Amino acid sequence: MNTVQISLNSIGKVKSFVNAISQFDFDFDLISGRYVIDAKSIMGIFSLDLSKPIDLAIHTDTNLDEIMEVLKPYLIEG
């Protein structure tokens, strides 16, 4: 499992993020404090505090370059 920090601070970003990761067959989880939700669930994402950075857990070790390219608009540079 790989984890990156992302920002989803607008409705448009949430929609485009869900569309972007939905093309992949494996699981993505968003972790905010003690909450873990399915990153492909728009309703779940809106239950989080979107004003803060969110951890994204990527449950695969394959296609990581492709995934990171898709995630670029949402990544928080660390």
C-alpha cells in the first residue's frame, strides 16, 4: 500500500478526482483523522473536512507511475 497527501478543496476537484481514479480497478481509501472512506464515493468524500489535506491510500504496487500521473492535480507536494 502506498500513501500520498491530496487536496480536494472544491466540488469540481472532488468530481474530477473520483472520475480520474474510477478508471482503475483497485481500491483507494481516503483517511482523515479516524475516518476511512472509499475514495470512489463522492458522498463519502463530502462527509470529510475538505479544507485540510487528506491521506490517500493506494492499494496496489502496480501501475504506480500511471496513477501518480493521474493524481498530479490533487497532490500536495511534500
